Amino acid sequence: MKLSLTSFTRRARVIGAALALPLMFAGSTPAGAQEARDSEVRAATAPTVVVGAQSGDGQASTATCPSGTKVANGGFFANTFHYANGGTMYDAVRASYPSSSGSGWSAQLVRGKVQAFALCVPAAEAPTVVVGSQSGDGQASTATCPSGTKVANGGFFANTFHYANGGTMYDAVRASYPSSSGSGWSAQLVRGKVQALALCTPQGGAPTVAVGAQSSDGRASTATCPSGRKAVAGGHFANTFHYANGGEIYDAVRASYPTTSGNGWAVQLLKGKSQAFALCVTA
């Protein structure tokens, strides 16, 4: 995957941002009753957390799993995040994704410093990583799971990311979510090119996908799991995303989180309409 970034240097204030999505995975399961398959999902080994080194400005950080383990999920923490004194954002998360080999998780900002976090499980229990094709400008990329598998989580990598020479962001990740059928993971930018990455697990032990109703402007959408099931991960799709005619981004994903009861996943934009997606397993 090739980056396309304009060089930029500016004194910046520092803020922090964190994201981590806990998720359980199961290895291959034999044919049999649903109860047996669900039991294997509950018995999956708890992941080990690995923290990557802080990156340089605008560079990637990678958290590498220990020998004998593979990545099952991941997240990021922005150690520095660039913005103007007046508040205009000069930075964004352009990548949060599993390595194609499954050896770890990487994250990258447009300008700031970041740390990646990987959740690692025994290789026999780990999902397979599938990389989608690069999208067109502002179009979606989808990573489709192989036959006999379903999506368990996913990530994204922005191949191009639009912003002004002065630093103002003209782009954002407007979608990163599982397909409603569980067949893969999709990602989309407002203007740039992106690649989706899917973590795929054998169908018998894979989560089912619940899709929330479209929210109203600036309100939350919640995807609720069926009775007897709980959310282990989730994603978002921005049905509308606000920005100026000149290109400046006026919107952002302000929330993507499991409900406190554990029975669903909620997302919210600052201004636009959104839909939440939940990945659900037997409670």
C-alpha cells in the first residue's frame, strides 16, 4: 500500500485520542449443533495486548504480535494531534488496520504521532486477514471473506487523503463497517482512495451482524443484538457527512462504542446521519 502525502511542518498543540475494540474469536469448529459452536466462541482464548512504539510525525506505528500468535483486533492512541489555535483540525486518523500477514496491527495519522495496539491470540484461533482493492476517489472498498468464513472485525488504510496546503482537512473516514450479511468489511473516505481489510473467521464461530436504523442529524444510531446475544465489536456508516463547498470538513465520528448492557453497538456523528453495525455472539 502506497502513501500519498504532501510534506507539511507546523508547530502543533497536543491532544490524546484512544480507541480499542475488544473482540473474541474462535478457531475452526466441527459441524454440529449451534450450541456446540457457541460454546467454542465463549471458550476462545483471551487476547494478549501488545503496544507499538510511538511513531514519527505522520508515520505508522505497528504493534507486532509475539511468536506463535496472530492479531485478532487492534486500536490506536494519538500522542500528538495537529490543529490551529482557532480550532481548525489539521490532522486525522488515516489508517487503523491488521497487517496482511496477521502479524500485528498498524495505525497512522496524517501529521501527528501515534501508537498502535494489537490484540493477539494463538495462531490456531486467529482470523484470516483479507485485503480489499483500492477504491476510487470517495468510493467504498470492500474486503470479502473467503467461502466458509464470515467477518469478525476489520480496518482501513487511506491510500490518498485530501487536505489543503495550509493544513485544513478536506477528507475523513466516513465509513468502516461489516456487511449486513457478514461476508466482509467495507471502508470509505469522503474524497480519497481507501482499502478495507477484513478479519475473517470460520462461519460456525463467527458473529452475526445487526444493523441499526439511520439516525437523525447529530444523533446516535444503535444496532441491537438479537435476544441472547451480545456485541463484541462494531462499525459505522455515515449516511450524510457535513463539509463546506470549499472542501473543509465540518463533521466527524464522535462516538463508536458498545452499549453498557453489552447488547448492541452505538455510533454518532457531530452533525450528520449515521448507522451503527454490531457484531454479535451468544451471551
